[in-house]
Amino acid sequence: MFSSLIKQKALQLGFEACGICKAEFTNEHAEYLHQWLDKGYYGEMSYMNRNVEVRSDSSLLIENAKSVIVVALNYFPEKKQHPDAPQFAYHAYGKDYHLVVKEKLQQLYNYIQELFPVDGRIFCDTAPLLEKYHAQKAGLGWIGKNTQLIIPGKGSFFSLGAIVLNRELDYDTPQENRCGNCRKCVDACPTQALVAPGLLNATRCISYLSIENKSMLGKPLSNNQIYGCDICNKACPHNQQAKATMVEEFKPSDAFLNLDKEQILQMNEDTFNDIFKESGVKRIGLKGLLKNL
Ligand code: SF4
Ligand code: SF4
């Protein structure tokens, strides 16, 4: 009963999907992670090489961890940039998704604490929890050849978050992978970063190069992407069913939508801070944005 109440509350809070899986070691995750790390596909994300044991075993995330609740928040925008403008990934159109997801997760956690005595911890891209693998395990969808979580009938433009609890709940059944013979995402990637179906070489990925790569020695970006990249997401047929987000914080400002190359080149710190006030783009700063341009 508690599990269905938690899911109901998650949907009320605006999450598009919510599932629950057991907190435990997952061999499949461990094998994938070791393969990825051994090949050095993590580039400068050296933090991925730390806490490897915890990344494959969610039972180590908190003391006596039992359950992982995974949620997905839709950020697919209704209004989009002009295609000739330097392109930002959809997840960067509005307020930083880490903040938005965490605020909603905190509300969900508060609700759970009203239901029963429990200890837990909230995660959104900030700790050694592989959200998308737990999302798959918790029955939200499957991980496509583009390495994104795909939710049936809804697509992959979702930010994920999780709550780990020291309490057992009812667990969902993982969904089967429905990519089949499709390889549209692999073929669409302009930098051949998807070196095999479901295997991403981040050092070739525009998303990594434009956001995570802190050195000024990044490879030239392509396809007019200035922050992040949605090319393999846009290529996926399952995103044809994507519906616009209802989350106000994710909706872009007119100032953002009207940005063109000249405006960005002329931008000063004040304008940057104004347009990207609460945005994740602040992570790379004006200097990083100009480097990418
Ligand atoms: S995000 Fe862009 S660069 Fe990275 S794998 Fe997808 S299409 Fe390729
Ligand atoms: S484009 Fe095709 S292969 Fe790639 S994730 Fe979507 S369904 Fe899977």
C-alpha cells in the first residue's frame, strides 16, 4: 500500500513516472561500468573512477539501504530555439534540473516520512548512484542504444532522480529493451561517440565536451551545439511521442529563446548572469560558452 501511495504522490508532484527497485549489487551494472572505465571512456570525469563499488551496489549508499525509488521529470520544451542559433540541449532551457528535481524529491521524501518512520537520502546526478540503471530496474523504461532511459510512450527527455530508503517496499519489474534492429541514434551521432549500441565514449561526445571537459583543449564541436547535445535523442522514434513539459521552471525565457550567435559573442557577464540566472549553463560560465562557440 505504501508503494502505491508513494507513486501517487510522485505523480501529484509533477513527476511523469515513478518506480521502485531493491537496493542491491547489480552484476549487469558492474560489468558495464568496469568495461566503460577500463576503456577510459570517462575522459576527465575522474570521479567516475571513484566509489566504483558503490556505483554497482546501491545497498552501500546509506546504512541498511533497502529500496531505491526512481522518478523522472519531463523537460521536453514546447517552444524551441531557432535551428540556426547555437543550440543548447533541451535540459538546459530552464532552471537547473538538479535543483528542480531535488526540490520535488525533498517534497516526496517529506511525504514518505509522514507515512512511516524511515531514513533515506536524495540523489540527482550528485552521488555515486547510476540513476538510469535503477530507473530501468524499477520498471520505468529501458536503456536504449543511445544510453538514454526511454520511457514507453513518452521518450527520453527526462531528468532522473532517486531516493534511497532503509525500508523494504514493493518492487517493480524491469521492462524489456524495445530498440530491436533500430540504430537511428548510433547513425545520427556526428562524432561516432556511440562506439557500440549502448556504449558511449564520452571523450567523443559533444555533451561531455561542451559541459564536462574543463580543459581548453577539447575537440572542436560540431552541428552548432554550444551546450550539451540532443542529436541522438532527437533521432529516436520514441521521442516522436514526447509531450511538452508542464514544469514551469523548465520553460525557457524569451531572452534565452531569442539568443543568436552575435548576441552570445557580444555578451558580458551581467547579461550572461541575467539570462542564465538559475540555469545549469552557469557551470561552464560565459568563458566556457564562448570557448564552445
Ligand atoms: S549526445 Fe550527441 S555527441 Fe553524444 S552520443 Fe548523442 S549524438 Fe553523439
Ligand atoms: S534510436 Fe532506435 S536504437 Fe536508438 S535508442 Fe531509439 S529506439 Fe533505440
